[in-house]
Amino acid sequence: MTRAWLALPLFLAAAGAAAAQEKSLVIQNARVVTVDGPTLERGTVVITGGRIAAVGADVAPPAGATVIDAAGKTLYPGLVDGLTTLGLTEIGSVAGSVDTSEVGDVNPHARAWVAVHPHSELIPVARANGLTTALAAPAGGLLSGQSALIRLAGDTPESLVVKAPAAMHAVYPSGQPPFDITRLFDEPELKTLEERLKDKKKNQEKDLQRLGSLLAEAKAYGTGAAAAGAPVTPDLPMEALAPVARGELPLVMRADAEEDIRGAVAFAAQHGLKLVIAGGLEAWRCADLLKQKDVAVLTNVDRLPRRRSDPYDAAYANPAALHRAGVRFAIVSDDASQSRNLPYEAAMARAFGLPADAALRAITLSPAEIFGVEGRIGSIAVGKAANLFLATGDVMDARVQVTDVFVDGVPQSMENRHTRLYKEFKDR
């Protein structure tokens, strides 16, 4: 009896916490940009239990709900940066704060989400400009490892994970021989351009054959033993690569040059892979092929042209060309410190021919679709996570301020390193 009495306060406290969690939050009188539906010039969004419970122009707030009057503001779904090193790097020039790659060039079993630092100063900076989800991706080598979609709010790596693994990452072989420090002061071997191109192609083919052999081995991993009823011998690299070889997990392959993109598409078709191109600087040159093979592209916009003969705006107009061809694509920062500028990457593409709605989709719903989480994030719709933000106008306008950010329906602090330093030097 005494034990039951002592347990009663704990039960009541837990019940109170659950009730508080289920208490609704209502954002009303905002201009609601749903992305996958019509824009509501004066709409209401109801959030319950971290999810969107209702969206509409005539939605009545539930009894007891907390109401935010957002008159004069625009409500957006949280931005999704589909390729970053957020949480994996802090200061590029400080090696101890960079954890984007492993030793060696084949690391399919490397898991980026294990290394994510949830208290990185760059996360609240990005979040304060409307980002609520990002792909934390490894880099380097031939097979870099596995990425994870993370929410930009949480105290542990586990609490940040939205989907893991989200993709396997690789780099299309450059064909350049590996750097050998022992030959640093040797006389360079004099070769003609034709000989150098021949060597490059030979090296590329060698690396692609190596990658193909790994995929074939991964596809066969454990099948013989499992058929015979014997236990499968653990092999972490093969275990990680097997879903890629079976076409279940996307392979994000970094390639910028047209010939490399075409080579990556051919390699993926040969091995039955679910390919996504990262970088894609010259994707506009082979947009028809990408459309035909249904290959998505993760591209960042603020870049220089690759060839001297290219127009100055080749990279800026790349998304518009992909959009016209019907290629699935997302605009990404491909960085950590620049992730906060994701809306302005989209704005640059918009200034060079990409329609405004397509530009917004490229940083919200499109990356969610590419990584298979469109049912959870990327737009304002009933049942999706309440990842939202309020802004004083068009988020792709650098003069506009983001005033409020919500992750899973929880209001986030807008304070970050930038605001602290601003205040410190302003008030000194």
C-alpha cells in the first residue's frame, strides 16, 4: 500500500508531462506556403504531438491551445539541405575539429551519424535561417561511407537522426595516381597529352573494376551460407554495401565533369544501382540522359564554370536546365559553415531562370523525396513532422528575417554564435 502511494506522484507527473506534450500549438493568420499544395494567404496550422494536425484557411484553434498570431509573416516548411558536413566539421583549418573521412579509400562501413557533434556551433547558425534537416555525409576516398539525415535539434547523435543510413557515398575515380610523398622531388615524367589521357582512362577503369568487384561481392554476401542454413560470418564493409548492391540504398556518387557523370550513369546501369549525382557541375550538358535514367542530382549553385569556354552563369543556370529537362534535383550547400546560406543558393538559381516555386521545392520537398522521407518532412501537410519557420517575407530574399523556428513542434532558440558576437561587439 505504501509503495503504491509513493508511486502515485510519479504517475501523476508522467501523466502531466504527456498531457503537456499533447497540448496543441496553433500558428494563425500567416501566409502559409505548403510547397506541395496551394499557398494560403491567411492560413492556420495546428500542431499536436510534434506533428501537423490541421492546415487550412478556416481551421479553429483547439480548446486550451497556445496560439501564435503570425499576421504579416510567412510560414514555411523547414528547409532541407541535402548534402552537408554539418556536425562533422567545425573549423576547416583545425584538423582536430574535422571528422569527415576515414583512413584508406574504401570505407563503406563508416557511419557519419556516429561522429556527428550535436553541440556544433554551426547547427544553431543554420537552424536560425530556417534549416531544420540536413544530410550529414562523409567524404573522400573511393567509397566514403554512409550518410544520415539529421534534425537540427537534439542533445545526442541518436536524438538527431531522422534516417540512417540515408545513402552510401562514393567519388567517381579521377584517374589521377595517388599522391606519393616519397617521389615528391623526383623529376616529373614527360608525357604527351594523349599519353596522359590514356593513363587517366586506364586508372579510372581500374578503380571502377575494383568498385564493381566490391559490389558483386557485397551482393553475394551471406547468400551461400544462409541457403545452407549456416551462420553468416560478419563482414562490416560487405554488410554495409549489400543494400547498395541490391539497389535498395542510394549511391551518391560525386562527379562534376560531363564525362564523369556519363561514366557514373553507365556504371550504375551496369550494376543495377540507385544512383544520385553529387556536385553535378556539368549536369546541364547531359540532362537528357539523367532524365532518361531517372538519376537525381544534388547541386550547389554558387560555383565557377568548369571550362574556360563555358558562359559565366553555367553553374547558376544549371538548376533551371535540369528543371526544364524534368530531372529530379535538389539545391544543396555541400558544406557546413555555408549551410546557413542555402536559401540564397536557391535564390541565385531563381535569378538565372529557375521558377520561384521550383527553387523553394529544391530546398524542401525535393531532397526529402530523393532520400525517401517525403512522407515525414519537406512540406506543410497533415501528419508530417511540424518542422516549420516563420519569416518576415520571401526567405530567398537576403533582407528577410527568420523570426521563429520549430522542430517537431518545439520552438527553438534563435540565439547562436553569430547573434552573441553581434550583441557583444554592438554593446561594447
